[in-house]
Amino acid sequence: MSTTAEQRAAQLQQERSLVEARGIKAGPQYEQWWWSVAAETRNLIDILRGAVANLGTNRASAAAEHAHEFFEKSTRNNTPDGPIACAKGCSLCCNLYVSATAPEVFFVANFIRREYSGSIDQILERVRQSDRDTRYMDDRQRLVSRFPCPLLGADGACSVYAARPSACRGWVSGSLDACKRGYSGEDIPIPRPEMWRNIRSAHVFAMEAALAATNHPPHHYAFAHALRIALENLDAEMRWLNGEDVFATVEPDSYEKQTPLAERKARVNMLIAAATGQDLPK
Ligand code: SF4
Ligand code: SF4
């Protein structure tokens, strides 16, 4: 059914209010889900473009923070359709491959500068070592080599938990036993509540579309390499906002390699059109 520009604008406005209040409603109502993702896409575009006051050169970090709040609101306001076995101190998954978009990397770097200003040199050295150990490794090589994330604390907890990237937020398991067996090399599916996958997809799709709409690379970068660049260069976020591809040397992740470009482009174009009031692509 075709819709007029006024109807689409009203739908977007309504979804923006709902998304601000409770995140996304995960479930089978596909059209509503889609418009909720478009609403969050528009929120992120506005932040990245500077339409939200007082963010200055931290607009990229602010976009990641908004996206993460969207994720957290969504998980609070939906009921998981299965058990979740994850708990503080359980950290097998923090030895696996992690990727993050540029705003997420800047958000973590700024969090470290703010929360760990006295030990930034030690953290940076751990990040550099992790980058040296794992650069260009794929998912399988990371699983086998067992290098922990450089931000994993000695107590088994994430030291940047409030700022952790989408890949970590969205990675949950319904079975610790399945995680242990997978970590031991068994080729076993990890059970995950569908609701969680649904919210994680919304989180990723909105950020990818907002990055493309603001002419930034919509990549998911190898985390340690990208974080090293962000921590070593105080002005990296400002340069990135000004259009410099500061992560050009960082390898994008396997999700990007495995998802056909045409499929990603079609999704991104549809979300940008819905988020900015253009005619929806056929
Ligand atoms: S995904 Fe698995 S390994 Fe990671 S915290 Fe959850 S149960 Fe533990
Ligand atoms: S950022 Fe935190 S949650 Fe993510 S892999 Fe590293 S320690 Fe684990």
C-alpha cells in the first residue's frame, strides 16, 4: 500500500516518541519494527549532523551512547522468549572476535579517558599488545588463539561495561554449557532469545544507516586496532567528524564480508528514506 509524504512523516514522528519512551517493540509486527528502526536512525542522523545542541566534537560518541540507550531501553521493555545464562564474571565470550563502528570506538575511548585517567598508559599498552597479537585474525583464529579482550578486568568483568560496543551487548547465550562446548572447539549453535537478536539487529541497522546518511563509512572495525587509533590520537573523533577516514587501515569484520553488499545497501537506503521523509525505494 502506498503512503503519502504526510502519512510517512506522521508515522515517523509517532515512532520517534515511542522509541524515546520505551525503545523498540521486538516481535512479529514487522512494519512497526521497521519504522522504529527508522526512528532511531533519524535520532542518530540528527546527533551526527550536529542538530542536537552542545555535543560539539563528541557527536560521534554521543550517537553511540544514544544507540546503546536505545538498546538498553528495548531489552528492559521486552520479555525474553527464553532463558539468559550470562552473569557478571562469566567471560569466555570476551576472548572472541569483537568489532565496533567508529562512534562506538570513540565512545569507549572517551569513557577510558574519563574513568581511568590515572592508568591510561597501561590500558593503551594492553590495547596495543592485543592489536599486535590479533590483527587480521578471523573469528575462528580468535577462538583458537584465546587472546582475551584488553579491556577484560582481572575479576572477569568488563572494565568499560557501560560503554561496551553493540557486539558485546548483543551477544548473550541461553546456555553456559553451550558456550563452554563452543569455546572448547565444538561446532555447536549458541541458543539466543529471538527478542535479543531482534533488538541487536535494530541497533546495528540504525547505526549503519545513520553513518551512511552522514557520509561516514558504515563499517564494523576490528576492535583493538580501532581503539588503539582512537586512544593514540586525541583528535581522532574530530577528524572523523570532519570527513577523514581515520580507521582506513582497520580491517572490517566478517559480518560485512558475509552479508551481500546489495542486501546491506537496500536496507540502508530504505531506512535513510524512511528516516528523512523521502519516497521509499520500490
Ligand atoms: S555469552 Fe556465554 S560466555 Fe558470554 S557471558 Fe553469556 S553465558 Fe557467559
Ligand atoms: S569490551 Fe568488555 S564486554 Fe566486550 S569483549 Fe571487551 S571486556 Fe568483554
